[in-house]
Amino acid sequence: MKYIKALVYYLRDISVNTIPSLDLIFNIVKELDRKSDKQNMKKFNSHPVSKRLYQEDQHLLDYIKANNFKEDTFGSDLKRFWAEQNVDLLKEYASRIEHKDTKRKRFIDLFWVQHDIIHFINGYNTTPLAEAAVISFTIAQEKRPSFKIFILAGWFVSMKHGFLNPFRYLRVCYEGYRRGKQSEWFMTVDWKQHLNKKTLEVKKLLNLQEPPKFWNKFLDEYMRLHNYLEKKAA
């Protein structure tokens, strides 16, 4: 029942807003992912890198903001990407959702950092369709019941915008999912050791050197629709 309620609340929100409410998103994630977070954390804790990531004084985002990197490196490209973002999901989540368990809080912080890196590595922008691709990539690597709700809701919305768009939506999601499956779990990547490498080199290490083909093929047409809907909602 809680999954149906979450789906209904989310559909109501995105029927009014082009970009869904962060408060709603974060609360759905917190409520629906309680059990899966424990499973994801157990899996994460089995990786040697987890101990250091739990204990680091600075999140990767803050570390990159505080340091400079040679031009045309993963560090400089990621720093530029983060500087261009309008929303800091790490801070937005922390300001809205409290976790009594400090270890879980740290894990969730790391999760939102990797969410941004999925955007960056794959070249996904921050539109709703790109978010669907990112969360499809994510559920290929870890358990996220809330994300399945978001994907399903997005598919329902896509039906309102032309006969072909629901099929295109599914293709974008499937492509994102396949890319997540072919790469290693981003949560366990020690990003700091790659900051001075070329971005393409890092993508090759992740088996993601090729860009998402269907996403890029459909991008221009989708952006025309997205911009039209934004103007209409203004």
C-alpha cells in the first residue's frame, strides 16, 4: 500500500510541477528505501574502500571545491560540472532529512555524491528524462524501491506527450540500466585517486567510454518538448 500511495503522491506532484518537489522525493526515498539501505550498506561495508570513505573529513564534493586540478583532468572537469549545477543534492537532502544513525547518514551522503557523478560520467543533464536514466543506472547497481516508483511515474507522464514518447522513455531507461550493469558500483569507486587522470581514461576504467547512444540521438527532440512544457507551466 505504501508504494501505491507514494506513486499517487508523486504523480499528483509532477502533474502540477515540471520539476518534482525535492521534499517529496527525499521523503519517498527515506521511507521506501529503509530496508534496501541496510542491504546496500551491508554490501558497501564488504568493500575495503568503505572504511576510508566513512572516515573522511571532507566529502568528495567539498574536497573538489577546495582544490584546483590541472586543466583537462577528471578533477577539473568534475569541478566545472558541479559549479554549473543549480541544486546541491547533498546539502538539500541534509537540510530536510535527519538520520539518527550517523553511519547511515554518511552512506546517504555518499549516495547523493555518486548520483551527481553518474550524471557527469554519462553526459546526462538534469531534466526529468535524464533523471530517469540516472536512476535506471542506479537500480542496476543497488536496491532502490523508491526509484522504481519514480521510473513508473515518469512513464505514465510520458504517455501524455505523444504516441512514441512512452517507448522512447523506456529505451532511455533501459539504456541507462544496461550502462549501470556494465560498469562497477559507483559507490565503491575511490574517486580521489582518479582526479588527476584524463576524464576519458576514467570512463574507460569504468567501461563507459562510449556515450549513451539513444539518449544523444533523442536529446534535441526531447529538449524541444521539455522547453515547451516549461514555458507552458510558467
